Amino acid sequence: MTSSFFRSPCKIPTMKRFEQKSYLGLKAASYNVRIDPFRRTKVSCQLQRIDSSMTWPVIAHEEVLVKSKPAEPVIHQPLDLSRRARRNRKSPTQRAAFQETNISPDNFIYPVFIHQGEVDIPIKTMPGRYMLGWRHGLIEESPIGEEAFNDNGLVQRTVGLLKDRFPDLVVYTDVNFDEYSSSGHGGIIREDGVILNDETIHQLRKQAVSQARAGADVVCTSEMLDGRVGAVRAALDAKGFHHVSIMSYSVKYTSALYGRFRKVQLDKKTYQINPANSREALMEAREDEAEGADILMVKPALPSLDIIRLLKDQTLLPIGACQVSGEYSMIKAAGLLKMIDEEKVMMESLICLRRAGADLILTYFALQAATILCGQNRKISFN
């Protein structure tokens, strides 16, 4: 299993209002949406059966009708206030006019996972998400991950297919070692368990060039290895790929929210950042910018709102936020249990990332949110 992601702008004005009705239904459904440049994209949706033992009864007390009385003033003299902020919130038109942060499909990156089989595999812990099948090919894992820079590899062929079908699509590819490594780690491992930094970067350079050759617009250095951005930039330029951008995962915390679809949980504390640290995050981001990064990414997203704002105030580069699988799954699970309005919480989470300073949001909600913003929301149910 490996991944690539892409952005697809929807040609509509930026929408300010984003509160919508819940779309959860009771039956599996499919729907068509029109989001340029996909033309028509069919999305199948299922609703997972919930074990009754996981729910609890809600007792609704009978309403007692009480005859209303005219409101009586509790004060005789209004407060002498020079400013009443509520005046600017008294009508929908005023609230929309004064909204400071906007969001549109242009802000989204849609992550796609692919695997070597033919059938789309549902990710049980991520309702509505699948590992998409490919009819040919096999990812060969090895201690040094040579398959990562195979020009006929799974990611490379997928990039070529997408660019041939949708030439205007902006494709981001993951320059990452763990999907090709037999250990599952983001680097070559020495016999004593130490991640070999420089040896791994030598392989990542070749992986980035191979992805650029396949047609990638942006390569994403997603492992927290020292010097990776400068090495990849030099490798791309040496092969004539000066136009290919680098989005660096400059701040990638060791988070428990990652990998809800992975079978193995690995300790990556020696190369990912301690979630308790902010100065270290700023240091890593500054180093990546100095090495030639074009975009700085923060991961995970919602727990890192302060870091997104910190970077936004410290750099002129675009800032990305990666809303990871655990963040997606929590909203989906709570929505399925009717504990929250899934659609409203989804949109609130995205607008909060924009408010914090994110220019780009990599999110599994991208297609769903873009559908709402494009004004083509339909009632759907998710597995």
C-alpha cells in the first residue's frame, strides 16, 4: 500500500457559509458530483451496522406545557456600554459580511491510497475510505526499499495515468521510505535498530527524481530526516526538474492519531518530533525553508493549531496542514453514533485550520467538503 495525493480546484466563488444539514442516512447509496476537472465522479457510500451494545438509550422526558407570560424587565436602566459586539452578529447577512476566514476547494489536497490488487479495499477504521486497487504490479519490499524509485512502480504508473487523463490536475507524491521497507520504518535500519539518516536520504533522492519523471508536480518529503529537503532539491535540479516543487513535512509530530489503517504500530520517536515541543518545530521549519522547501506542512492538524499559527507568523512560505486518519475517524465515528452533526463538525474543523493560517489542507474530507462548497450536496450515508 502506498499513497499519492492531488488537488482539484472547483471553479466557483469562495463560499463563506458552511453550515449544512446532516447527510447521514440509513441505507447504502451512491451519488454523482461534478467537481472540475474530474468531470463526473462516482462515489459509493455505505453505512456500517452499529452494535447495539455500543449505544445507550436516550430517555426523552415529557414536555410540561406552561402558560407563557410577558417578559418583565429585570433592570430599569441599560448598561452604559460604548461597544456592543453583538450588534454585528444580529443577522445572517451581517455575520456573513464580517466573516474573517473563508474556505474553498482550492484549499484542499485529496489523499489517495493505492495497492497492488484489483479490488478496492475498504479501510474499516476510516468509514468511506478505500485503498484503491491497481490491476497490475506489486510493491516489492526490501531493507533498502529499491521499489521506491522503480520508474514502472505503482506510484509512478498511477501518476502517469492521472496526468494523462486530467492534465490540469496538480499531483503531490509522497517521498517516503516506509511503504517500501520491510521494516515499515521511514529509513534504512542498522542491525542494532538505528535509523541510518544519510544512507536513507540517498534513496529518497532517487525516489523523488523517479516521481518527478512520472509527472509529479510536487514531491513531499514526509520523513523527518536531517538534510532531506536540500538533498532532494539538489537531485531534482541536477536532473532538470527545476519546476517541481517540494512540500516538506517540516513539523511531523510523533502522534497517536496516525495510521488507523496500519497493522503495525512503530516507534518513530528518534526522527519525529515530541508533541510537547514548539521551539523544536520552529527550528525544523526554518531549516527546511533554508534548504529550499516551497511549502511547509504540519502534521497532525487540529492538535497543532498553535504551530500552524507560529509558522504562519514566522515565514512567507505557504503553510499546509495534514488532517490525519485519526482526526477523520473520530469525526466519522461520533457522527455515526449521532453524538455530533458530522457535516457541521467537519466543516468547522476545516475552517479552524484556515483561521490558524493553513493555506492548504490535506484531508480525507476533501471530496465531501468540496461537494458542499460547490453547492451540490446530496444526502449520503457512509460506512
